[in-house]
Amino acid sequence: MPKILVIDDDETLRRTLTATLEKNGFEVLSAATGATGVHLARTHLPDLVLCDVNMAGVGGHLALYALRRDPKIASIPFVLMSGFLASSGAPPGTERGADGFLAKPFDPEKLLSTIREAMSRPGPVPAGAEDRRDESPEIADANSAPGLLQPLNQVLKITGLLGTPRQPMSSKDISDMAGRAHQAAENVRKRIENCLLYAEIERLACDRQRLAGLLEHQTGIRAVVEPIARGTAILSERSADLALKFEDALVAIPVEHLKKLAQELVDNAFRFSHPGSAVHVMTAPDAERVALSISDHGCGLTPDQIVKAVAPITLDEALLTRQGSGLGLCISKRLTELYNGSFTIQSESGRGTTVTVRLPKPRPQ
């Protein structure tokens, strides 16, 4: 029996939809808020989500964004519902990854036809993951490999198929496969870079003499962080979402390590928050330290996710088991601690995250 998740803050509509869907052979889950709906999607894995656009807190577009960022549930068909429908062009939300749109009010026939159409479409591409639709068995096997081997095997399999095609391929198919190979190679590169940096951090922690020299650096925090924040906002096509508030000061950390720390944290803020919501980047010095805070209003993290993201790991875990680039928050925390700073994360699932790094000022000469 197909399972439908209904997310709407209108109790009457939820009951009506539930009765209609159950009458037509569907199992129904319901949620009154977007945050609850995302949680139910993760725990019950429905076959389709029906979600209202305009809800307090986590609305339909943010719920859609949260699902598409989670590989476990990214392929679930998602249909938005709203009393507003654009007069022309694509239905609202489809450009953000929705599989359908229902303009309220709608009749049962329209509801059922929209559900059938959405469920018959190929699944969407999980954000930050390679497209696995229409894969050959060889590529599917490559995707099951652990850690670093997964993207590397995918590069080898795709390029092998491109070199010896079993049947003629269109230029679009060739372009799509080459793009997937390029993305997989980029994942390998970033993973290796992060693993090398993680190894360097651990080595520096044991090299007191070299570390003492690095602690003598005096780096202007605004000159490093502001260009990174602005550049990331531009690349994300979200310049209007960036809110900057800088009080400049010197910090005792080399430029390259401050760049890495800032880049990882700003990247996360934009990647895991919804377009149109603000990303705040702030600095605030006190007598001994400078606080750098990066806040978003995105999908947030659970306490367990925070612990896992920043926990120290061995290099074999990083290379063989951790998914994605896998080390961003962990590296940021270890860099901060290496330079005698503090690293805190405040987050609430569905409401956003604030990461605060406090770095010491240079010692007086």
C-alpha cells in the first residue's frame, strides 16, 4: 500500500486529504508543521509527500530543500500545495525540485492524477550527490563502495563505459556521464585535500616548536573572512542573503588556516539553508579573543549529528567510511583548538545553526 505524507497546518484540510487518500488505497501520515513533516519523512520513508507552501516556521519550500539535502529521502516525490498559482511559466516550486504543484482548492480527481504523475517520474538528484538514475549495473556497484573508493570507482566505471560503449549514446548521455565523472573526481580531490590537512593538523599538534612559530602570526580577520563570505554568496546566487557585521581585529592564526576554517563554515551555512533566508557572518573582539559567528536559518542539526560531525576520527575512517568530503566541521574544530581557540555549535533541527569560533589575539610583542 503506497504511503503518503501530508504536511499542512490546516487541520480540516489534513483530515479531508487523509479521508480521500485512504478511500483510494493509500496509507496516510500527517503533520501540522514542516519540521514535523521532515522528521516523519526521515523516519517513515513515505512514497510521496504532499506539502503546503505557506506555513509558519518551516514552510513548504524549506521542507523541500531539507528533503533534497538528505540522501536517504532525497528521491521521495514531493508535491507542493498552495492557494497561489503563477499565471504563467512553470508551476511554483518545480524549479526548486518539486515534482508537482496543486493549486487550492482542488478536487479529488486532480489530487489523484497529480500524485500518479509525480510518482511515475524518475527520482530527483540528491543535492551534493551523483545522479544514480538509469545507471548500468557497473556504476551501481561502484556506488556501493565505502568512503573514498566510492567516487574513485565511479570515475573508473564511467570513463570505462565512455571508452567502450556497449551501444550508441547520444551527445546528451555522453555529456551527462562525463559530468558525473567530473563531479566524482572533484569529490576525490576534496576528500584527499581534507585528509592531508587533517593529517597535518594532527602532526602540528605534536610539534610544539613549529606550532609556537605559527602562533606568532598576526592575521586581520576581516581581510580574510569577508572576501570568502561574499564570494561564496555569489557562487550560491544568494548575494542578497548575506548579512555582514565586522569589527576588525588581529588573530593569532596563519592566513591559510583561517581561510580554510572560514570557507568550510560559510559553505555549510549556504548549502544547508534555504535561498531567501539570511546567512549572518559576524566578528566581535573582546580583550583577549575575537569571536567569529556564522548563522543560518536552515535545516539545522540534531545533537547526535553535531557530536558525530565534530568528533575526532582516524584517517582510515576518513578515507574508507566517512561519506561526502566528510571532514569539514571536524577540521574546523581541530584548527580552532590547535590555535588555542574554542568552537561551539548551537543548532535546532528545522530552525538553523550558529557556529561560533573564538580565536586568541596575538600576544603583545
